[in-house]
Amino acid sequence: MRQRSLLWLPAVFLGVLADDHAASSVSTLEFKNRFVESGIVPEVIAALDPSVSFYASYKAGDDGHDELLVPGSTLTVAEAAMPFEFSVENLNNATNVTAQTRFLIYLLDADAPDRNSPTARNQRHFLAGNYTLSGVNSTVLPSAQVLAVPDGQLRPFTPFIPPNPAPNTGVHRYIYALYIQPARFNTAGFETSGMEADIQNWNLSRWRTQLGLGPAIGATFFTIDTNTNSSGNATTSVGNGTSTGATILPGQASWVTMAALFASLLALL
Ligand SMILES: *[C@@H]1O[C@H](CO)[C@@H](O)[C@H](O)[C@H]1NC(C)=O
Ligand SMILES: *[C@@H]1O[C@H](CO)[C@@H](O)[C@H](O)[C@H]1NC(C)=O
Ligand SMILES: *[C@@H]1O[C@H](CO)[C@@H](O)[C@H](O)[C@H]1NC(C)=O
Ligand SMILES: *[C@@H]1O[C@H](CO)[C@@H](O)[C@H](O)[C@H]1NC(C)=O
Ligand SMILES: *[C@@H]1O[C@H](CO)[C@@H](O)[C@H](O)[C@H]1NC(C)=O
Ligand SMILES: *[C@@H]1O[C@H](CO)[C@@H](O)[C@H](O)[C@H]1NC(C)=O
Ligand SMILES: *[C@@H]1O[C@H](CO)[C@@H](O)[C@H](O)[C@H]1NC(C)=O
Ligand SMILES: *[C@@H]1O[C@H](CO)[C@@H](O)[C@H](O)[C@H]1NC(C)=O
């Protein structure tokens, strides 16, 4: 009897997890708060006041289902491979945006090569301009408009480098950000403003000045925990978590909550 009643428990938790697949909007205030909770603001970026909700969509889990990246998601190395879509909500809340506006998007690792000693901060994994409204909405989040570069015209300044942090180098924070592209880059690459190809020790404030950018209008982030087996690599020793500070990321918080729930249910049996 006792053993039988234990059996349904995992199904309940799978149900909880499955519900996570349904995408829902994240407010700009929530984006802003999660950047502060994660320590990214002010440690990596001095301030973030997003006017739009900016999303990436990626293939998640063993079944490779489509999932919306919400700020603070924990991804495996496999899931962190090139997102298949970028999208945006509330674009009319951003200043200087018209239907012709082009955008630029980057991805960086704030914690390269190691969270405890990020001597390469920031390490750029992707930078490309010329994104525009594609005219279609996201299949993952139907209220979000897809940003894309017309087929065959994507010429990234930094071609996508899939995140693959070394084992036992802590919880890496990977940040995507969205900026309005100054009109002169509609016909010229970033190198024309003197930007260098080197991807390490990328100084964001210097870069913004160099390119004449306003502040990011949207940003999101995910983490990769190199201290677990989540990288999909052969198990490295779980060892000693190197995550610093008292930050609890949303993903961790829900696991903690579920573990507590699980424990209390067990106690009832
Ligand atoms: C509109 O943008 C401003 C920042 O430019 C932000 O503070 C505000 O929360 C945004 N409003 C909505 C509804 O997203
Ligand atoms: C597409 O997105 C825009 C902007 O969020 C929204 O106004 C529109 O209703 C969406 N279209 C559909 C079919 O959901
Ligand atoms: C945008 O596209 C044009 C060609 O249509 C190209 O000349 C320019 O370098 C591109 N700009 C960026 C930032 O990729
Ligand atoms: C980044 O550049 C700014 C100004 O260009 C400078 O003040 C700052 O010290 C630089 N930051 C780092 C970490 O080198
Ligand atoms: C909007 O345009 C003005 C004037 O060109 C500029 O100063 C400001 O930084 C721009 N804002 C954004 C968010 O790009
Ligand atoms: C570690 O991850 C790999 C790939 O996902 C998996 O095959 C293996 O069983 C995992 N090992 C442990 C101990 O969880
Ligand atoms: C797994 O880890 C080893 C060394 O720790 C590394 O050489 C290898 O590239 C990693 N493989 C993957 C798929 O990350
Ligand atoms: C965990 O690592 C920190 C810093 O590397 C060290 O000071 C601490 O003693 C370690 N704790 C354990 C239990 O190994």
C-alpha cells in the first residue's frame, strides 16, 4: 500500500514540469528585477531599464521541444546551442523605433573563464546587426514579434560560438541584449567604427560609446551550472559549488520549493 502510493508522486512532479513548457509573457519590470537578483546589475551591467520584453527561443530537454528563454533559466550546454528565434513584446514602448528600425543583438559570458575569477569578462559569443521586424509572431509566444535578418543576409560580426564552459568553473551567466542600431550601420559593419574582433575582455561601456549606441532596450539571460552533470559531459565531480553571493535564481528557487514539497508529501505517507 505504502509503496503503491509512492508511485504516483513522480507523475505529479512531471506534471508540474510539463506545465513549465507553456510560455507566458514576462513584464519589463520582472526582467529588470531578475537582472538585479542575479547580480548582473550592477556587477556586469551598470543599469538595465528595459522598455521591451526580449526573448530567445531554444530547443529544450531530451525531446528538443520549443521553449521560451525567460530571464534566469538554467540551460544545459546542448540547450544553449544557437537559439532558433529572437522575439520582442512592447516594441512600441521603445523610443526611436519605427517599422524600418534595425536592431543588434549580442550574447556574452559574464563569467569566463570561471565565475570565481572572470578574467576574460566579458566574453562575446555572438554579435550581429541588421535585425528587423519579420512581420510574423513567435510560435512559442504568439504575442511576441519575431526579429530576424532576411534569409542569406546575416553577416554576424562575431559568429555564434556555442557556450561550453569548462567543468567546475561555477555558475556562468550568459546575457543576450537588444539595442537599436544606429542608421550608419545599415550600410557598414561595426569594424568601420574601430571595433576589434577579439572576443575576450569586451568592455561594454567603451563599446557603446564607440558605436554610438543608446542603452539596451531589452535583455535576458540564462545560466549554465558547470558543477553538475547538466553540461551533458561525462560526470565531473560535483564538488564544491562556486556560485558566489546569496542570489537565488528562479530555476533554483522552484527546485528548492519542489524538493520541500516532495519532502512534506513523503512525511504525510
Ligand atoms: C516602458 O519603457 C520604460 C523604460 O524606457 C520602462 O521603465 C517601462 O516599464 C516600460 N513599460 C512597459 C509597459 O513595459
Ligand atoms: C502579434 O504581435 C503583436 C504585437 O505584440 C500583437 O499586437 C498581435 O496581436 C499579435 N498577433 C497575433 C495573431 O497574436
Ligand atoms: C547591414 O547590411 C548591409 C547590407 O545590406 C551591410 O552593408 C552592413 O555591413 C550590415 N551591417 C551590419 C552591422 O551587419
Ligand atoms: C571600460 O571602459 C571605460 C571607459 O571607456 C573605462 O572607464 C573602464 O575602466 C573600462 N572597464 C574595464 C573593466 O576595463
Ligand atoms: C534615441 O535617439 C536619441 C537621439 O538620436 C538618442 O540620444 C537616444 O540615445 C536614443 N535612444 C535609444 C534608446 O536608442
Ligand atoms: C551525465 O550526463 C550524461 C549525458 O546527458 C548521461 O548520459 C549520464 O547518465 C549522466 N550521469 C549521471 C551520473 O547523471
Ligand atoms: C568533457 O570534458 C572534457 C574534460 O573535462 C573535455 O575535454 C571535453 O571537451 C568535454 N566534452 C564536452 C562535450 O563538453
Ligand atoms: C569550497 O571552496 C571554497 C573556495 O574555493 C573553500 O574556501 C571551501 O573551503 C570549500 N569548501 C569545501 C567544503 O570544500
